[in-house]
Amino acid sequence: MKYYWREKDKPWLTSNLSFELQTKVELFNTEVVEVTAQGEVELTVGGKWFNAGHGDVEYCNNTDDSGTYYDTGFIKFWVNQENS
């Protein structure tokens, strides 16, 4: 059996940024045009899904009592069973 984990991070930064950009274009030391641009953008950092790893659980691995401990290098987990 293979367990897969996917994780979605919460956005850790959301901000509205306003900007103004001014530049001049010159040709042969003569100003040809002056350009001004203004705007506002919303910046969000985080909030993306990513694969958090997987773990293989073999049929022969012990699941009695405390079961078997697995470490994928990203996720640590136990697989055990309870008798009802």
C-alpha cells in the first residue's frame, strides 16, 4: 500500500502594492518621449498545493500493537491496527 500526502500552505503574505514608473527616451541627446505608468497589483505569496511525499507500507510489515514507524524524510507516521 502506498500513502500519499499533499499539503496546501496558507498564504503567508498578501499585500496591495501601488507603483509609478517614469522613464525618458532620448535620441541623440534629445528627449523623444517621456512615459509614465501607474498601477496597483495584489501580491500573494504562498497558498499553493505541493506533494508532501509518500510512504510504502509492505504487507509483511508488522501492524500489531504499536505497529511500524515510517519516516519518508518529510513525513513521519505509524501504521497500526486495533482488534475490536
